[in-house]
Amino acid sequence: MADVEALLPAAGSGERLGRGPKAFVRLAGRSLLAHAVAALAPSVDRILIAAPPGRLADVAAEAAAAAPTTPVQVVAGGTTRQASVLALLAHASADVVVVHDAARPFLDAASLTAVIAAARDAGAATLAMPIVDTLVRDGGDVIDRSGVWAVQTPQAFQRALLAAGHARARERGDVATDDAGLVRALGRPVALVPGGPHLLKVTTPADLAWAERLAPLLAPDRARS
Ligand code: C5P
């Protein structure tokens, strides 16, 4: 049985980016999906990927090219990120699973190893960054930023704990934008592992332009001009 499996939700439509399904959007000569797969492969035994409807074969081909020696399984994603992760969990079997957004192309080996190690200790862990900017609501009310973190991925879990979080959310109809939130809702702690700005998520055209400029620095082995 695999010791660590990566669950890669990559089924988003990329509406805010406006370039079709985000997994196939190209950055520095490769798809966002290929960047994420290549970053995960050296540290996991198997990668499970949620693909956009009708694109399973394309995702499998991209993944095989990015990580030729890593076993990969592609499943159909759902209509939300949470549904896509739930679909991936149904096919997972490892003790520890690490969930990573395909939209975050600059994952480094040290961050991945650190979050997996923290999950082995604590049951659940996420990379996150302390907020340094002042936070205000529409209208100007300031939100106290002390002790506030921006949560990133990857997030790693004992698989049984993440499955319990998803099962509870499904029963109650709860929705969360990340997996750590579902585990916290069980009353279980999630360790915060310092991530960094390199774990940025490509959401808007401006993010993609910024990522393109950063690629030679943050993914020099993967960037092709
Ligand atoms: O939309 P957002 O940027 O929050 O998506 C985060 C990740 O979740 C992306 O990698 C996206 O492909 C994935 N996702 C998914 N299924 C959906 C929506 C998003 O796998 N229905």
C-alpha cells in the first residue's frame, strides 16, 4: 500500500482567468497541471488527479509526461473543489494524503516534506503565511490581523481524519474552501506550517503574468522558454 498519496484537485473551470480549464493553462512552457505534478512526484508514492469533465485522457497524458515513473490515477472532478477532493478521497488508500491545488505551480520540496511530517505528528497540517497587510472590510472597519494566517496548499492529513471531515460536511451540507477547515470543524487541530509567497495561487490574469515573471526563479528546472 502506498504510504503517501497526493490528491490534486485540477477540475476547476478557470472562470476568473478566462482561458479555459485552469489545469491546462500554460506557464513558462508547461501546463499548471504539469508544474504541480512534477513538484509532487518526488515526494509521494502515487498521485490522484481530479480532471475537468471530458478531459480525463488529456490530464492523464499531461501527468504521464510530467512524472513518467509515478503511478497516476485520474478521476472526474465535481462541481466544487470540495466535491473534487471528495471524489479523489474515494480512490485513495494511503495512510497519509496530501492535497494540493493544481493552481499553485511553485511548490518546493522542502515545504512539501515539512507539511507531510507535521501531519504524521499532528494528524493534520497546512502551509500558511502570517498576514502582514492591514485588513479592512468594505466600508473601512479594520480587522485585527494579529494571529491571522492566509492558508495555502499543500495540506496533509491522516487519510481517515480527512475522510471524517468530508463525511461530516456532506451530512450537514457544509461547504469549505479548503480541506483543513473541514478537519477543524471536527474539533481537531490543524498544525500551521510556515509557507511563503512562492506558494501563490494563479487565479486572475494578473496572477498569471506575475507567475510568468517568477517562473525562472521559482521553477528553473521546469521553466522552458
Ligand atoms: O477555483 P480555485 O482557484 O479556488 O480552485 C482551487 C483548485 O481546486 C484548483 O486547482 C482547481 O482546479 C480545483 N477545483 C476542482 N474542482 C472544482 C473547482 C476547483 O478540482 N469544481
